[in-house]
Amino acid sequence: MAILITGGSGFIGAHTSVEMLNAGYDIVLFDNFSNSQPEVLRRIYEVTNKSFRFYELDMRDKQLLEKVFSENSIDAVIHLAGLKAVGESIHLPLKYYDNNINGTVTLIEMMKKYEVKKLVFSSSATVYGLQTQVPISEDNLLEATNPYGRSKLMIEEILRDLYVSDKEWSIIPLRYFNPVGAHQSGRLGEYPNGTPNNLTPFITQVAAGKLREMNIYGNNYPTPDGTGIRDYLHVTDLALGHVKAIEKVMSGATGVNAYNLGTGRGYSVLEMIHTFERITGKIIPYSIVERRPGDVAVCYADPTKAKVELGWEAHKGIEEMCIDAWRWQVNNPNGYESSFELERSWV
């Protein structure tokens, strides 16, 4: 038996693959490398010394997807594949709905055909929309405000409808807050194609001199330093959340049960910048620009449910997040730049 991880070479996928292998699971990965590189696969093997199977494919390709299921005995799926940039989704909504929703439906159809009814789904805190009360619990109103968030919310609704139609399904949507950091080895981390959309890779690339400065979107929020506060979560803690979720769906429990993955506290943009400056000894230039439409002052999770029901909680703090992210940047100034070829014996 094996666990299929879709989007397995992405930022979260790579770290989840490592923690699943370390926990003793056999895994099968697939990815289309739209926002990752083949070199990631070699790094996963390097830090775990454990082999796995990999397929290069787009999840909307039914023929290739069936090949994965027919050639492997899949017991459960961790579904991470999907487009994830909020700003891009506003300009390209149909691209996001096609990839994220249609791709997921194709995947679920294949799971159903092969009687694989255990699923951990990569959802997002964006399904909560513009909440003004914190901390945010799983019972809060769901009201996504952009195509990316709506695609995640629509998929959650599809999964709930799926369970109504067939009570044998065990499904856990994990609502991530703000994943940051990198693997402590310095061999796996976040290196987005093009200009970073997320705060941490933007900070590290400015600190490294790859970008001139960063923008802070508003400094007049009702927060201690005027900048927005978010729940930043170390990616290794996030990956371990998937291990706990797999344990839950494999335990025989059925239903659709969503969980927040967050630390339960927030850090401001300036706190993150100043922590990076202290760790790196470098000044990080920034400019204050107008607020982005839809941004709220404070957003952080109530992670109680995950602690009680999954036995999961975050352990790494802001300094570890920054130290690991900076180690990754210093050791990999050009990301996963490599001439690596897929045809290797460990795949």
C-alpha cells in the first residue's frame, strides 16, 4: 500500500513527502512542475535516503492519472496539486477554476473508480474571507473573496456532497494559514518562479540582494506597529500535520472534517522583517505603499481542534522560521538550479 501525494515536488509537497517517508509510509508522487523543479525529487531522496515513485503529469490528464492508479496500490491520497497565487487568480479566474476544480474532480473520479476513499485535501485559510474576529475557528463563516479562495471553498463543498452520496469516504480538508521557513537541512525550501508572492521568500531575496526592496502594504492598521498581522507557520510543522491527518483517515473514521493548521498567534510584517535583520545582520530595505484591497489588520488561527482531534500542534517559532528560510536562501541562491534528469534509480 502507498500514499499518493499530488503536487509532490512543490514547497509543501516536498516537505510533506519527507515527513511521510520519515514516518515509514511508502509514497507515490506526481507533479507537472508548473511551480517546482525536478531537482526537488533528488533532494527529497537525499534528506531521507528513502526511495519512492514519481510521475510527471497534469492531474486533468485522465489517461496518465489512470496509469498512476493502475500501476500502484494506492490506499489514500494527499491532494496538494493546484494553482495558489491570490493575485494571479483575480486576473485569471478561469485558469484557477479549470486547474483547481476540474483537476480535483478528475482526481476524485479516479479515486472512486479504484475504491480509494481516503483523502487529505490542501485547503486554505482564504476560505474564511475577510474575518474581523480572531482567532478564527473552523466554525467561522466561510466566505472566500477571490477566485483562488473560492476554488478551495468550492472543492470543500464538492467533497461534502461526495460524502453525502457515499458514506464510506473519509476526508480531511486542512486549512493552512501562512506556511514559511524551510527544511532544517537547507536542502528544501521555497523558490517561486518569478517575483515572489509570499512574504518570506520576498524578504530573503531582498536580504540576499536579488531584489532591491520589498513593499509593505499599509502601516496604518490598528496593530501595535501599524502593519498587518498574520499566522506564520513553519512548513515542517505543516508537513507533520499531514502525517497526523493521514493517521486519522486511515483509522477508519468517515466523514468530512476540516482542521485549521496554524500556530494560534500572529506576527506583524515588521516583526518578520526585524527578526530577519537580527538573524542575518543585514538591513532589509522596504517601502510603505497603499493597502491592498481586502486585506484585514489581523488574522490568525484557533488550532485547538487539530490539537484535540489530530494530536497536532505547531512547535517552531518565528526565529526558527526565519533561520531556516535564510539558511535555504544562502545555500541555494538560485533555488533548485540543476541539470538533474528524472531517469534515476531511486524513482
